[in-house]
Amino acid sequence: MTAVLPWATLVVCLAITIARLPSLLRGENRVLFYIFALMTLDILLSIEGPYLALDAVLGGVNVTNLILRFLLYGTFLLMGVKIAMGFASASAERAIRGPWGLTVLGLTVGLTTFFFVITDTRGSTVGMNGLTWGPSMEAYAALGRFYPGFVAACLLPAIWRTVTGRPPALLRGAAALLFVGLALLLVSQLFPLIPAVHLWLRSLINYSAVLATALGLAGIWLSKAYARRKTKNFDLGLSQKH
Amino acid sequence: MPLQSKSFQRWLHGVAPHASTADVCRIAGIKRTTLAQQLVRGKVAESTLVSISRGFDINPVQALATFDLYAVLRGDPVPPTACELVSQVATVDLLRAVVERSQPGSIPAMVLSATPHPTAVRNWVDAIDDGELRHRVSQATGIAPQNFSAHLTANRLPPELAIATSRAAGVGPAGGLVAGGLITEAEAGWPPNARQEALDAMTQGELVTLAGERLQALGKTLRRQEQDHERTERIWENLG
């Protein structure tokens, strides 16, 4: 199950990215394509084969993992801003891309780099699971979970309001999926409490989070396409029974 | 709770002893699968009974009355109150009446649109509500007040709830069925011109006040819909 999940997630993300190509060429919501493309790349680099291949080129000291962290931060910054704008949460948008949000991001990037540098990361291994984990390593990993969790925490209230509101059913379902995906990122803050023998649980949560988030975002797009296809009859409720 | 399929089948046998299920569905204009499903589940919707009654030229109210659940419909129809009649006039028709009263002859002669209108259920309940009605209905039926409200907002009124509401308000039992769209006013035994006459009997002040209330409620609903629509569009614009 946990061996299939990364590949399944990769296939889903790649499929959505390819499906966004026509919109990209038409110039519609380009950022959304970049978000899905970044997600695909993130997943690709967290799978053993591609990871080891790239890391071998980069010197075999797990620099690829650091790059993956930066890519993840970028993904969440873009996604966070776009979702905050879509769900009309000015406070979330401010928290993510306002001065405070960017300070948080800057600190996260700086500290991530710092802890990477002071840790002995020799010996290419995906997720750095094969290394001996000291405190600096724990801090590095925690920072990697922190920023996505921070963005998720900013977005959840606005998404919840949509889930419990009165939008079309398909959109509500998609928003619910997105909510689940982002909520899992908050759950992932508790990873240090999971015993090392249950590492599979961590990857289950991680990949489920990405999968739910990607499907939720794609679902929003789908709900739009569906609504546009139905001939819209904006009945004012004056003359006919609806 | 809808009609028990056993008693429904007994009734159907009495109405059309020789017709096959296929014939019944064809005459009534309902889907075979729908009827089959309802029979299997053991509960037949009142609307199915009404469609079949119409198909066989039976008064649906009398057909419903043969079931114990709707025994209250037996006997001569109770005439509707003036308030009930006016509540079943569509808002546009009310507005036309206002214009006609202030400038006679300025608009073509009008015929009231058929029942039910888009806010018929809420207007009916408001018309018979003495302030405590919702409370009494929820006590009598066990329905939570917010669920009752949800029905009103969706302009739905399940037949059983319609009966319970009219009973709690002390008005004729068929009024709610008309407002909920299960039966027509004629089927409920309302005289053909009753709504028009009730409308004509209102003073101009009453008429304008009522039209104003309706417009205000409609405006609120429309504004809410527009806000919902705007929110949805914004999500799609950014993430679609």
C-alpha cells in the first residue's frame, strides 16, 4: 500500500498537470498549472529512484532533499495565496504573503539551510531516512513540515466556511477534499510522536495529504467546468417554480 | 411517512383491477422503475398516488382520504380562509394587482398563475401562523424547528407535514397540499375564482402592504443568492 501510494500520487498529479496544459496555452489561470507542475515535481523527488538519480549528479550529499524543501515552500506559497484569494480570505492572504508571512517564509528558508549545513548529510538516501538523526536533523525535518502546516492553518477556516455554506454540491465536495488534505498537513506536525517503527504511517499521511489537496483543487476546476456546461438559467424566483 | 405499499396496492386494485403495472404507469405518466422502487421499499410517495388518481380521473384528495394517514381529508372540503387564498397568489400577480388598482386598464387583463408559486409554502405558513404555529407543529410532529424552516426556504412541504400544519393552525386540511404543489386548487375543492375574489376583497392598503412584505422577503432571498453566487464565482475565477 505505502509502496503504491507515492506512484499513484505522482500519476494523479501528472495527469492533472497535463490536463491543465490547454488552459495554460490559453493563458487561463497559469499559476494553477505551475502549482500542479510543482506538486508533480515534489512527488517525483520524494520517490527513491528519481531522488537517487538526481542526488548522484549533485554530489551525493542529499542536496536534492534541500532543493525539495525549497520547492515545497514555493508550492505552498503559491497555493496558499491562490486559495486565500479564491476563498475570499483577506486575513489568510495577508498572513501568507504579507510582511509577517514572508518573514516566516524567510526564517524557515534560512533555518532550513542552516540546519542542513551543520548536519552531516553524506550518503544519498531518500527522505534522509538512512542517516543518523541528531537534533539538527530533527529540526531540519520539523521546519520542512512547519511551513506547509502554517499555510494550511491560515487557509482552513475560509475553506471550512465554504464546505458548510451553500455553493454547488460538486464545489462543496471539492472544498471538503481540499480541507482534508490541508488538515492532514496539520496532523503531520505530530510526526515526532509517531514511533519510528510506524514510519509507514508518516508517508501514508503525507501522500494522502498531497492526493486530497490535488484532487480537491482539480475538483474545484471540474465543478466550474460542470457548471459552465449546464445551461445556466438564473431564475429570479419571480415567475417560475424552481 | 409515505403510504404503505400494502394499502397502496389494495387501493390500486380497487381503482384499476385489470390494469397491469405497465398500463398504470403509462396512464399516470410515471416511470415504471420509480413505482417499482417505491413498492419494493414498502413506501409509496403521495405524488405517485396523485398522478395515478389523475390518470384514472379520480379526485386525488378523495384517493388520499382512503388512507388512514389522510383520514382528515374525508368528508366535504373545508373552504380556505381569505388569508390562505391570498397567500397562494404569486408575487408577480400581487404586483400586477397593485398596478391595476392604482392605474386601472394600464395593463392587460390578467389571469392568476396556477398554484403553487415560488414562495407558496412560506407564504401559506405565514398566512395561517398566529405566532405559535411553528412551535405547535414541532411539538405535534417532532420535527426540529430548523428543519421546518429549511422546508419553507426550499419551498417544499411534505404532505404529512402539510396536514399536521393545517391541523395545528385550525384551517382546512387541503390548503398545505395546494401550497406544497401536491394537488391543484380545484382538486382541493377551492372555487375557481376564490383566489381572485380574495385578492379583490383586499383594501388597497392591505394589498400594498402585503406586496411590500413579499418584495422585501424576495429581495432578501435574491441578495443572499447573489452573494452565494459571487463567492462561488470568485473561487472559480481563482482556482478554476
